[in-house]
Amino acid sequence: MSALNYLEDVILGRNTGVLSWLIRALLGPFSLVYRIGLAAYLAVYAVGLRKRYRLGVPVISVGNLTLGGTGKTPAVQTICRTLADRGSRVAVLSRGHGGSARGPLIVSDGSSIKVDSRAAGDEPVLLGMTLPGVSVIVGKDRRKSGELACREFDPDVIVLDDGFQYWQLERDLDVIVLDAARPFGSGFLMPMGDLREPAAGLRRAGVVLVSNSGAIEADGYRRLEKRISALASNADVFRCSHQPVCIVRASNGETFDLGWLKNRRIVAFCGIARPSSFIEMLESYGASLEKTVVFPDHHVYTVKDLADIENERGSVEADAIVTTEKDLARLGNRAGDITDLYALRIRLEIEEHSRLADRIYSSYKATFSEQAAD
């Protein structure tokens, strides 16, 4: 294990040895500085010294309290589809983590992908690939990105990807995604832990999506609901889970039902926050995993990486190579360099989806009506 991977395990609370506690103790003062700095930053907005900018259209933010791995991207996909299904023109604003672009950049105009993941980051490209009719814009300054979206695409509503901690923009609804197994991460603020802000920040949420809800027993879920209600008394809480949908052939986008995996000899690779969930999904549908290759989250694949994966496939005489759609988006045109490459497509399945749709739609329609009246 590399030093970077070990440090990641310490921060995420996966390693609890003596050395891990020593490292956390050393990082503790930095977390205190972070807490003080965060409180001061939020206070500037709370007392009105800085104003939050309102775009000309309603904004729905989707985010989380922790660093990665909660299922935020599938939540963005589900919310965008929900809005589009009701006839709304939707634009997504993303920071573009892992991409080189700084200024506002159109990733998708709703019909085609304009840039690759090296410029835009893997998640925005994935959103563009899987959300036809939805425009996707990346940029560090989400105000400028939003203004570009309004000029070019005239959206009815904007979805702010990873926007819970982005205070510069006003929003009409904050949607938070919590992982039922680790709702508040390691319990420590960065860099000692993986919390972006204290759990009390949940009070700003209007909707809480509890992903991976099947990972805990009924009693545990009820306790979690009570804690969420105590922190965010006005939030609507929904159970949800990530479910495999189909297998996608990388070369042409052809899809196969999940039975395709049964007894098929495969090499699996991924570079995501929770690789175990991907591997478990493949195994649950009967895939014969001959080799598994795990890279760091948001890994930028090199020519050597792809050659090594091909060599692994040859050494075990596997039938195919399977990865995640997020990794497929990161590969871009280089996916063609891998023979018999497929991706597992997943979606976020939400209990009481129609109630969630009504909640989301009403939150932005109210603002839309107020703006129209003005």
C-alpha cells in the first residue's frame, strides 16, 4: 500500500491502528484551524458582509457533508431526469474536479460532448453522456458558469453539482446525499477526517437522500432518521439505493441486460471512491472475476495503465474487461484502445420517487412564479 493510500485510509477511518491515531493527533490542530476558518467564512455571509448572487432562474443544489463516495453523481442524474420528465429545460453547473478547465466551459449542449475528461473532469463528462437534452457547464466560478448557461441555453432550472458548500450562489433547494453506512464519515473535520463541515450544517438541507440504505438494519435506519430530523427538522428524508441497470459496450454504446455477466470471465478495473461496491455488484450477478485492478479515485489513465489492463486480461484469458461508467467517461477516446471493454451502468433508485419529484418541482416552481410576477 502506498503512503497516499494509507493516509486516505486514516482520514476515512478505515485504519484504526496506533500509527493511525498518532497521525490523526498530528492533523487535529489543522482541523481546528479549518473549523475556525470555515466559521469565519460563513459568518461573513450570515451578517451580510458578502451577498450571495442569485441567477435569473431557480437553482437546486446537490451535495454532501463528506469527501466523495456517497452517490452524489447518480443523485444529480436522477434529479435532472425528474425535472426533464416534467418538461423543464435543465442545465448542470459543475466544478469539474480533476479537469484542467478553470473558466466556464460547455461540456455538453444536450446533444453532444464538446470536451474530454482531461479538460472537464470525469463526472461532468459522465453527466453529459447520460443526460440527453441537459446542458453541462464546468468552471471554478459557478456564477460565471450560470450566466453562460442562461445566455446559451435559457434553462428553466439549474442544478448545482457538489454545491452544498458553494456559498456564493443563492439556491432554492439544497439536496444532501448521506451514505447510510457512514452518514457523517469518520466524524472528524478535514484534514483529520473526511467531513467538509460539521454535521450541524445539515440544517440547511431541504431534502436528504439516504443512499446505501440497505446496508443497515431497520433499527439502525430509524436511529439515523431521528438524528437527521434533529439536525434538519424541515428536511424531507428519502431512502435510496444504487442499482445496476445494464451493461454498456464501450465501442458502440450497445446495451445488454445484467444476465450478460453470469459465468462470464472478466477483468474488472475502476478508479472510484468505493471500489468494493462496484466489485460486489459484479459478483452479485454471477460474474467470474479473474482479476481486479483498483486505481485511486479520479485516476488519470496512462497508456501504460491501459496496456497493463490488456495484459492482465490476456494472462487470465478473460472474456471481457468491465469498468464503471465514470471510468469510461474518464477514458474518453482511449476506451477504443481496450478490446472488449464494457461498463456497468447504475442508477439511484429512490423510494417514494413521485413524492420527491413533487418536492423538487414545487421548490423551484414557487421561485419561478415569484420571478414571473416581478
